[in-house]
Amino acid sequence: MNHESSESALTHGNLNRAIRILAVPMVLEMSMESVFAVADVFFVSRISTDAVAVVGLTEAFLYLVYAISFGLAIGTTALVARRIGEKKPAVAARAAVQANWLGVLVSLPIAVVGLLAGGKLLMAMGASAELASSGRVYLAVALGGNAVIMLLFINNAVFRGAGDAKMAMWSLWLANGINLVLDPCLIFGLGPFPELGLKGAAIATVIGRGTGVAYQIVRLRKGSGRIKLAEVKLRPRPDVMRRLARLSFGGMAQQLVETTSWLILVRIVASFGTAAVAGYTIAFRILSFVFLPAWGLANAAATLVGQNLGAGRPDRAERATWITAGYAAGFLFIIMLLWIPLAETLIRIFTSDPEVVRIGEQCLRIVSYGYVFFGFGMVMTEAFNGAGDTMTPAWLHLVTLWLIKLPLAIILANSLGFGPVGVFIAVTISYCILAVLAVVIFRRGRWKDRVV
């Protein structure tokens, strides 16, 4: 199918077909990301439990990078999708260029902090001096190379906003495919590669994602899809960057609220020992195997909403959201039925430590009970974002994650003595509430009038 006909299918004709055009490559894209997340912790778990704990604590800081990256990606998708729906591809390309400039500028101070204060950051999260010393280089490499994370997310947001989901899929597959190959080579010193241990895992990730970004830039520059950077000037445009930053602010806010809440949750879990952090880390890496494909469906909803609003078809945007939410919830319901009885088996793939297995199994089981609600919550919040109404999800995240999840986690884990289980219960309850509130607000329809 050529670009013109597939673009038309997103704003006209059968909605199920439009969802398939976007969702299939988006789900495959996110599945590859989740495969890497699971494989990465699999290789690291072969080093030691301490190594897994370092990855978990470092991941807490990377969540901040992901939050900013996702926020910029949300604004980029909304702006590009709306302009494509209005049939203004040159304006969409200009937004893509400025999004890249903005990502580079934001990544620089994060890289400096990571390179200079790796050990101190780990100790601030509750790591022992010995653990901080062994994990310092891993965190420094991971945060020092954060620009490739930002640009990978931003450029894939450009592709998705334009409806070119296959290109986003190929770039992420390339990045994570290289990661998967280099991970065991650099960790264990296979063949001609040096044995770098935990540091090798971080280097493999930076190299893989950097290659993915290079591929994205080449494809965007050549203009092989709907976005053609060759048609616009590549110099920085502060006015466009400011507009994109304003649009992305709500996206960054919702991601930062979510990320900081996870940082605090990790700190709560860390108070129960290294085994608790390791079990928590393994469980959530496995959970990502399901959540990221579901995010693929949610991203499809965002593109459909943005392009259909740009094309003056708000009712079609609403129908697309409900259909996609049904698919996501149905998919996660099936996974819930499969995973609840298999929780212990899944955790034992990664570790034989009985305490880590016990905590990881509890996490998988408890969080799985909220899967159906999670599906609706993911799609509804992304539909708001696709419409450019990024502040509504930001407020929803603030209320449910800071005002409900964190106090509930502290009360259940510490005051009532549930330990890490209390954290897992709080996660499930808060995201179920978020989904219910998102559905109620979405039905009011004010997002249809958002100007981007």
C-alpha cells in the first residue's frame, strides 16, 4: 500500500482497517522493546542479584529520561498528526526538525549529572556504598548516553504522527536487535569482545539505540515517507521549539508525575532489601512484555485521533478510541487469565533465589488483576494526548498517582505491615481509578475542541 492510500485510510473508510494499519506495526514495535527489556535483565541476572538491583535502581533514574522523552514524543505526535490530517506535510516536517533540536538540548544537562555523580545518585536511592561503587559506571554510561533515548522516541513519534508506523517499527527493531546481540557479547566477553560485565550491558544499549537514531535520521532526511526533512531548513527555530515545548508540557508533566511516583515506590521497596528490589525489577520487566504491546494500541489511538481531528472528523476520532480501547482491554484480559497461574514459573526463568521468586511472583499476580482497567486507561489517556489535550491526563496522573497511589503504598507497606505487597496493591488500585476517571472525562467530549 502506498503512503497516500494508507493515509487516506486513517481518516476515511473502515475503522477496523485503519486501526490495523497502525496498530499491527506499533504492537510489533513495542513487542520488540519489551523483548529487549526482558532479555536485558535475563543476561544481567546471570551476573548477580546485586547487578539486577543496580539495573533496577538505575532504571528509576532512566524513568526520568523516559518521562521527558515520552512528553516530547506526545507533543510531537499531536502536532505532526494534526498537520498531516490538515494535509500540511511541510509544516509537519518543520515540527519534526525542531523536536530533534529540543531533545538534544534537554539531554545535555542530564548527561553531565549522570557522568559526574553516578555513585551518589545510587546511594540517594538507598544503595549501599558497595553496591553504588559497583554500579556507578553502569549508571554513568546509561545517563551519559540519554540523548539516543530521547531522539529514538522523538523520531518514532514523528513517524507515528504521520501514520508511518512501519518505519517506527523498523527503527526500534534495528536498535533493539543490535542491543540483543551485543548484550551477551559485551557482558560475558564472547568471541573477540571484552568481558565488561554490567558496564557492557549499558554500552550495548547506547550503541544499539544510537544506531537506531542514525537510521531514523537517514530515512527522514531522504524523505522516504510522508515526512520529508529535505523540504525544510534544519536550523533551530526557537519559536517552533517554544510552541512544541508548550504542547509537550502536559505530556512531560504526566510522565514526570508517573515517573517520580515510581522513584518513590522503588525507594519504598528498597527499604525491604536487595531481594525485594530484584524481585520488583524482574516482575516489572516481565510486565513490560504485555504493557508495551498494549501501548502500541494506545499509540494507534493517538494518531487516529490527531489525524481525524485535523481532517475535521471528531466523531470518527471518538469511535476509533472506543474500538481501540476494547481491543487493548480484551488483549490484557486474556493475558491476565494466562499469567496469574504462571507467575512463579515466569519469575524462575530469571532467578532461583527463593526470596526474589516469592516477591516477584506476588508482584505479577497482584498487578495482573487490574489489566482490563489498564487497557482502557492507556488508550483513553493517549486519545487525549493525540488531541493535544495533554493537561487532562496530567491532572489525572497527579490525582491518582501522587494523591492516591503513594499514600496508599506507604500505609499498606509500612503502617499496616504488608511490606512490598502493599506497594503492588497500591499500584493496581490507583491505575484502576485512573482508568475510570479517564473514561468519564472522555465521554464529555471537550477534547474534540482542542486547538493545536
